[in-house]
Amino acid sequence: MTRVSYPISGHQLLLALLGLMIALGGGVHVAPVRVLPPPGMVYIPAGVFIMGTNTGRADEGPAHTVYLPAFYIDRYEVTTAAYARFLNARGGLANCEGFRCAEVRPDVPQSPLESSGYGIRPVPGYERHPVTWVSWYGARAFCRFYGKRLPTEAEWEKAARGTDGRVFPWGNVYRSRRANVGQVWNGTTPVGAFPLGLSPYGALDMAGNVWEWVADDYRPYPGSTYRSPFFGKYKVVRGGSWNHPVADARTTVRDIAHPARRLGVVGFRCARTAP
């Protein structure tokens, strides 16, 4: 009698192997899904992290555990070129929720933006530098225009320090050449110029270069006894700047600014809720 063999398909083979694994009690191991973030953003997974510190300034504590759903945050601070494109696309400086979006030259000679016969453009050489002289309203309007939002203060801190409570994005000890702080470079530097300063999730310049607007009003942390006349009136900025000392570049440091003000040491980055 002639035996006829029938080739098994790949699908049948996979089912057979799965059945064998289950029969042997090994179960089925499913590899975790790799999340692909939108262009220019990094993914921050859901979970808890330590926010604040018990060894910093009065408004930095107490340290407490916060749970956050998954979200994305920009890898870099928003650049001058990107902000100029936004202003030109929407046609103006003075209509960010009724407040001036940003300052430009010649009105403010230090601004990295300038007015030209063709609209607003970056000052030559500042295209890749973080935009500054932008109000909180101008920052929020930019994020919304591109389907994003300003990060919350908690989101910003988690993206900067990860889940191990580190002092700087790269670890617990300050290292030179990892951030633009302390007036070493006497001005802003192009975004991403300090790759060794990478945060645990891959965001850059979360220490130094420019302070960054976040969504929140300035408030005390849960359990804090610290009081300030600025609570509820000012917005929080995070991360330190080129013009501030190393101590201000710690991941837990909080500073404040009035949301309508435009400052030469304040910029921003955007966030987005992950599905």
C-alpha cells in the first residue's frame, strides 16, 4: 500500500504548537506590544511614579506617589521655526485667547522671531533653537492647533525623571555637557544639542535650555503646609534654563510666571493622551 503524505500549512503548524504548549501546561506567552508614538514624540507608559521631593525647596514637597495614564510628550522643546509656521498659518500675534501669543523683533530685540514682509520668521541661526518670549496662552494655542495640549505638571515630571525618583533626567548627580545651564553658553542652544542629557523615556532638554510652560496653576502638593500668595494666579514652569543655576535644573524644581507674560527664558513642549 502506498502512503500518501499531505503537506501541513503554516497555520495548521501554529495551531498544533499552541495546542502542545497548552497540553504541557506551559501556557502561551504573548510579547508586549511596542507602542509607536506620533512623529516627534516619545511614549510614557501608564503607571505610578514619585513626584516631588522631601529635600528640596518648600514647594517641592512632600514627595508623593502619582498614577498617570499613558501619554506622549514632545521629544524636543518647540522650535522657533515651528512657532513661526504656526503664527503664519493662523495669521497673527495678538489672538491667543485674547492675549498676545509671542514677542517679535523689532518690538523685543532679544526675541528669536522677527517680523518681515512675508509674515513672521525665525531670526537666522535660531531656527532650531527653542522658541522664547511666548505666553502661556500662546503655548497652549500652538499645542491645540496641532491636536495636542500642554503637559500637566505631573506628566512633565514623570517624563523628565522616570519612576526611580532621580534628581536629573540622566541620574542623581549633575554632569557637565548634559544640559545648557548656568550661563555656560550665554543663551539658548539648538534643541537636542545635549544627547547625553536624555530622560528615561527619550526626551531631551528637560534640564536647562529654557523653562517650559505646563498646564497647571501653581498649587501646593497634597499634604503640604507651604502657602504662597501666587497659588491659583500663576502658572508653573519647569526644567530650568540657560540663565539659571544647576540647582534649578533638578526634575522636581517648580518656578512660576504669569500666563500672559512673555519671557526670554521660557518656552514649552506639547503632550497628547495615548489611546
